[in-house]
Amino acid sequence: MGSAEHIAEHVAALRLVDHHVHGAFTADLGRAEFETHLNEGSPEPVPEWMTQFDSQLGFAIRRWCAPVLDLPAHAPADEYWARRAELGVRAVTERLLRAAGVSDWLVDTGFGAGTVLDVDGMAGASQARGHLIVRLESVAEELPADGVAGRDYADEFGARLERAAHGAVGVKSILAYRAGFDIDLSPPAPHAVADAARRWVDGGATRLVDPVLLRHGLHAAVRLGLPIQIHTGFGDRDLDLHRANPIHLLDFLRTPGVADVPIVLLHCYPYHREAGYLAQAFGNVHFDVGLAINHVGVRSTQVVAESFELAPFAKQLYSSDAWGPPELHHLGAVLWRRAVTSVLGDWVTSGDWSAADARRVADMVGRDNARHVYRLG
């Protein structure tokens, strides 16, 4: 057996740490609703004249998830859906999560609570470990509902964040969705925070979009000292993609104190090369190409290859960023393994890398780097 085959066996056996993920659905869905969750960009129903199974993600589900449900690879979409409905949400979820080969899920519970599995639910369904990631904006959005006055906002947010983060392994910001990165990201003055909070509470809004309060939350997280995940790159159409380019975070990364905590750039596609530069330029910056891997399907090999171009290998992590359909949790792992095996295997076959180095890098990105960044036991 050649070196490339040994690499394939090694990567297949590697228990991954999915460092950024959400829960799987807890209830059965109709097919139309299920298909809306195979499209990251649009929240609207899929038009009647098409099916979302006709996409890179849809084809990948039929190829790689169908066998886990006792169907042949490439089973037609109708047959896949019938079998899925026959098994039911619990059996489908358990099969797909366990087949992913993940040892640890780092779960952001800040979106869709009550409709998806929580940290303990993910751990139980997958027979793996679950760890909490606290979403900063979710903590902030509790305050106006509780009538916290503007003058008390900063102190109350800090106290609640500290309580919420007790036992968590990291925090996350969705600043990209709420304001973009091309704004002043310096720490705001206390009076500016109080004034912004007063406007927010008095205005009756529930969704945090005020740049001052978003900045305050980000720097409160810096002071907390836990790793900070930041959504970058593509997502649904609520964000302005050009404002989610991580290169806009340069001034933030140069801010005193920020270098003292790990900053983890999530997803990054199509700006994964910019993220690779930042990971090389700043000792505390790490990144992944999660989310994109599922949605580009067979082209994930190219994305993973590009992520290996510039950034140090110790700065890259694996994630699926799956939310909802457990197919996404499974596919993130399958497609990442296939991409890494193909890319590293080719480099070994060509003589550019040794097989030992290829196995070591696969271990770093798939497992060890996340264990180091998040201090997992």
C-alpha cells in the first residue's frame, strides 16, 4: 500500500474536533422546509419549479448521506426523502452525527434555541463531547427585555457575560451581520455606551445593531480572555458580503489587548486567502473554511487546498458550521476528510511532502489545533 493510501486511512480514522457548530433539528420537517435549509443565502421557500437537491450540497447529500441511511450512493432525491421520513428525525440524526467521526462539538447555541439540540443534546445524540460557545449579541439582547437602564448597561452586560461564559470554552460575535467590519472597532467610551444603551432601550428594539454596543461587547469579550470567534465571509443575505471581509479587522487586531486572546475567524470563504494572510501576520489569529465546504460540495477540495497556501498549519481548524439538518454535520466531516486526503495525498505522491508530515498536519487541523486554542482536556 502506497503513502497516499496510508494517508487516506489515517484521515478516515481521525476523530475530529468540530470547533464551530450549531445543533441539529429536534423535530421532523416537511420536504419543502428541509430544502430551504440546504440554501445558506435565502430564507425563502425554494421555488416550485426547482429543487435544492440540484446543487453541490444536494448532490453531496445523495452521495455521502444516503449510504448512512441504508440507501445506495446517488439515490434519487425522492427515494432519499422517503427513507429519511421513514426513519424519523431521531434515528437520522443519531446515524449521521455518529458517522461524522467527531469527538468534540463546540456548540453556538445563540440561534434557533428550542428548535435544535443544545450542547447536551448534541453530545447525547452523537455519543461525543459537547462544549458551549456563548454568542455575545444574544447576551446583550437579554438586557432591554429586562429593562436594564442605559447607565447600568455596561456593568450588567459584563456581569451577565461572565456568568454565561462560566464553563464555556469560547465566545462568538456576529458583528458581520449586524454592522460589518468597516466601522470604528476601537473600545467605546463609557458615556457613549450609556447613551447608546439608553437609545436602544427607549426605542423598544430587540435586535442589537448599534455599532457602539457591538464594539463594547467585542472588547468586553477581549477582557474576558476566552477565545473569540468572529463570523466572516459568506452567510445569508442579511449581511453585506463585501463588509464581511476579514481584512477590515486589521485595526481591531492592532488594538492593545486584542493580541492577548485567540481570535478565530470563521468560514472566511470567499475571503479565505485574506484570512490566511491575517493568520500569518498575527500570532493570535486562527481561521477555518467551515460552512463553505458543505455548500461547494465536490469543489471543497479546491477551497481546502487554497486554505493551505499561506497560513501556518498550526493556525487552521476544522469546522462544519452545521445548523439544522444533521446531513450538514456529517457532510462537513466527510468532505473535509476527502479534501485533505486528496490535497495532501497528491503532495506526498509528487514528493513535495513526506507522508509523516501530511499525517501530522491532518492531525493538527482536524483535532490538535482546536484542543490547543480552546484548552480542551
